[in-house]
Amino acid sequence: MQPRRRQVSRVVAIAAGVAAFALLAITALAPPALPVHQAYAGSSVQGTLQVISVPGTATGIRVTRDDYSATSGLQTFEAGTTNRDWAKLVMFLAGFPVSDSNVTVMMRWMRQENGPNDWWNRNNPLNNGWGSGGGSGFGSYDNLVTAAENAAEALHSNSGYSGIVAGFAASAPTAQIEQAIWASPWATSHYANGAHWSYTPVPEYSSPAGTW
């Protein structure tokens, strides 16, 4: 009976060892506890705050986010009040770059037609006959936005203005665009081929309420 007891004890010991090993194996295979997440904040070059949450065990992570920007649209240009704003509106409606050189030429052109301090005369800053009811350019428009729409349309509708269109489209040097204006049929005087053209800075004036 002695040997049988020893054998049973040995079996129990082996079983206990196997159970302990199995418990250890299960513990080893169990997934580790999820690390605590942390929030990191940083600033972009434009100062925009960027925040991202990453595991607490993560190291050496750098996240880059693109900044956003806005582009001026029709409502922005329509909200203007000055001769510079109107010049920009014509450029926008005609599909030309709203560049400094283009706006400078347009403001000079407006000055040649109506003068800077009453550039809104008859709501027709360029004395444009297209759609204004005045074939000679002395017609009027209901408002300055309509005037800008018609000026843009007129430039694209008459082949005689192709040089002006090409110059504005390329945002060419001011002299190139101005020479195209003088050579075009826009003004019968052709601005004396530039002799009547002024190059001094054009002062900005706001038009009266209700003109836009």
C-alpha cells in the first residue's frame, strides 16, 4: 500500500505543477493593460492650435497638419465701397488675376473716364456702352455691381479688346496693358495714344450709399 500512496502523491504533484504552468502561460498570453492616452498640443507656423491624442507609451511622434486659408469670392468683392474695390470686382468677374498691376491699370483707366472723386458717375465708371443704354458710353446702370458685370462682359465680347484681355489675363506689365487700351476702340480718342494718361497714384474714394 505504501508504493500506491507515493504514486498518488506524485500524480497530484504533477497535476498541481501542470495547473500552475497553465496559469502562468495564460497570464503571459493575456494582453497588457491599455496605456493611458495623453493629449499633446502644438502650434503651426500660422499659429493654428493642433491637438492630438496618442497612447502614453508612444514616443518621438510628430504630427503635421496643413493650415487652411480662404479665397475671396463674389460676396467679398461686392461688399466694397471704393474705386479700388470696383477695379478688383471687374478683374474677378472677368476671370483675370486680381493682381496689383491689373488693379493699378484699371484704376488709372477709371480715372481717365470719370475722374477719381466721382468715379461712380452714372454707376458707369468706365463709360461703357455695353448694356448701359448709351452707345457712346454715356448710359447708366442700376448699380455698380451690374456695371462691373457689363464691363467684364464687354471686354470678352469685342475682338477689338483682345489685347486688353490678353494683358489682364497674363497680369502683364502695366505699360503693355495700357498700350492695348489706347490701341483699342474703347475710346475714340485713343487717349491721345497715352499723351492724356496719368501715372500718378490714384486716390481711393468711396461711392455714396446705395450705389452698390
